[in-house]
Amino acid sequence: MRSVGETPSTASDQADGGDPLPRRHVVFAVVAIALFMASMDQTIVATALNAIQTDLSAELTWSGWTITVYSLGQIIAMPMAGKLGDHFGRKRVFLVGITVFTLASLACGFANNIYLLVVLRALQALGGGAFLPSATGIVADHFGRHRDRAVGMFTSIFPIGTIVGPILGGVLVTWLGWRAIFLVNVPIGVILFVLAAKLIAESPRREAGRIDFGGLGLLAVLMLSTMYGLTNLDLGLGSPWFVVPEVVAVLSAVVFVRHTMRHRAPFIPIRFLRGRSFAVMNVLNLLFGGAAIGFGALVPLYAEQRFHLDPLAAGTLLTARGAGMICVAALAVLALRRAGHRLPMAVGLTLMVVGLVAMAMPPAGVSGYMWLAVSAGLTGLGMGLSVPASNNAGLSLAPDQLSSLAGLRGMFRQSGAIIAVSVTTAVLANSANPAMTQAHAFVVLAALLLASVPLIFTIPDHRGAW
């Protein structure tokens, strides 16, 4: 498919993808480990909150910010790293990301107060957020005409890392203490930097023009203020901690759109936001982030409150979802060229809807743990089927700007997750029956996903390589 503004020769090159490069499988392993490490750090801290709170004499709200600020930092970093990767070269951005992530992890491991730890977690997120868009482009560059399958498999790693995080975190905190969850990244980061510098080929750069730092700054203010306000939603709709950030967000959005429409080379081209296919993919990614990533953060709490499971048993439910996803993802990648994008996405989202509804409505006389495990596994099957197709559907719209589109996709998915968690927890805080309220929240998420299925049939149904 030819993207807007593409010359005929460029379109042909992009459609073919070129010959795969040597050592591509080793490069895939290097960038996959980096992405896995960054995604795992999004949730690994969850099991260490009590230990951090006790050791640093911190309030629970500040301890919780070690998780929130990581998500916020990634939301800012993903589109920024994607654009910079297309402009300066993906290898360079990837190496900078590893450096920032590793040094920040080291500093987190030696932080002596909660405020410093929150700041360092933000820096760690900026480095980790650079992995997904730059590494997606690196994988596509190295696999050439096979990049659709490689990218489909590669981007399925991110949600698996978020599932493994709490489990590994529990082991490290139990045996080595909470600082180990950060320090374990340091030797891995050093090894990855050396391997990446030696093995990854340089990607083409877009040297023409300047980076739109004004647009970048406005987008950062827009996303940060929006998400910060939502994290304070539990304080009430009239709270200044919610109202003021959201007012800033609205004003920033207006200025950002005007700036983007007038700038000669905007940070995010306006067609990526409101072009028909791009807009649909943005909506789908936002809803997917809420239902998949946000849902994952809420399942253990739901299991503990409604079915009275212990924390370890509740945490293993996410393993069932991860197992379901892994079982299907590889097969879904192999079938992409024959099945296209629409069918796997539609069937996958439908399976997620069924899993969410089933989780909210367990039948009488059935083991709560067993029913939740089956329901979570069903949502995992849906994720494994839909994620590769969804990722390729977005990237194939503009193959010459892979990193930028991967960063934008990550931003919308992370935003959806924060919105889902923030709104749900705010409602739970004022509920007389939190367990049933959360069950209703799962049904609402299912309804939103089901309503988004018709949108899938408005995007190009690409078959074959892209």
C-alpha cells in the first residue's frame, strides 16, 4: 500500500522490504530482551510497594507513584523516540535508551528517599519507552521482506513482560530485597548495549528539516496533564488536583492541533491523528490498552476481593492469560499473510469480550480460581490472535515511518490503560461493594471493545508482505 506523499519508487521499495540482513535473529533477540525488560519494569514494582514504603518511610500514595510515573514517562517517551528514531537513526536512539534505562536503574537501586526514587523512575521510563518504537524499526530493517511476521512476533513481547513482572518481582523482593528489582537491570543493560552497538546495522536517517521541538513540548504537556489529572480522579470531579490538570490538557490540545496544522514539518503529522485509517487505529489502540493492559492490572484485586484468593494465587491468574497469548501468537503471525488484518483482529477482540464478560459472571458451584483462570486464558487467546494483526495493520499504513507509528501506538495503548485503571479505582473508592463494581467495570470494558469491532472493517485489509 502506498502512503500519502510517497514516490512510486519508494512505495515499491517499501512494499518489497528488501533482502533480510545477516545476524537478524541475534539482533531480534537483543532488542526483544530490551523490550521485555522495559515492559517487565512497568509491573515488577507492584510486589515491592510495601517493602519500599517501609524501608523509605514513605506514604502509600508516594509509593504508588513509582508505578504511575513509569507509565506517564513511557507515554511521553514513545512518540518522541519514534520520531527521533526516524530522524536520527533507530540504532542511535536505541543505544541512548539503553544507556538512560540502565543508569536510571542503577540509581533507583541506591535511592535513599521516595521522592528521589519517583524522579529516577521517570528517567528510567524515558529510557525504557524508547525501546518499543526504535526496536520495532530495527526489526523491520533487519528482516526485510519478512518484516511483517517479525514485527508481529516482536511486538507481542510487550504484554508478556507486564505479566511476568509481578511474579519475578515477588521472587526478588522475597529473597534479595526491593532494590534487587532495579539492580538486576544493570548487568543486562550493559551486555545489551555492547551487543547492540556491535550487531545492529545503521538505519536510514531523515536529515532534511528540523525536529519540531515546539510540537514535542506541547504533546508532552498534553499527555502529562491529562494522565496526571486522571490519576487524581479518586479525589472527586471537583478536586483542583483533577480539574486544573484537565483544563491545562484541553488548552494544550487546542494549541497542539493548531500548531500541527500550521507547521511545515510537525512532530506528529496531522494525518496520523485524524486520517481515516489512522484515526481508527488510534481509537482501537486506546480501547485495547484499557481492556488488555488496564484489565491486567485489575484482575488480581478483583480475585482477592470477590473470591477471597490470596495474593499469590491472584497473581498467577495473569500467567494463565500469558499462556493463552503465547499459544496463539506464533500461529497468528504465520497466518497473517493469508488471513489479512481484519479477521484476526475481529475474532481476537470478540474472544477478549467473551473472556471479560465471563470473568464478571461466574456460574454458581464452580471454583472461583478455576473460572477466573479459564476466563483470563480466553482473553489471552484473544490478545495473541489480535495483537500481531493490529500492530501490522497500523505500521503498513506508512511503512516509511515505522518508528513514529510504533511510538504513537504505544502512547495510545498506555493512555488507555491509565484511563481504565484511574476511572475504575476512582469508582471503587466510593463503592459500597467494590467487588461487584469491578465486575460491572469488566462488562463496560467488554461493551466498549464489542462496539469497536465494526471499526476494524474500515481499515485496509492488507494481505501478503508489506
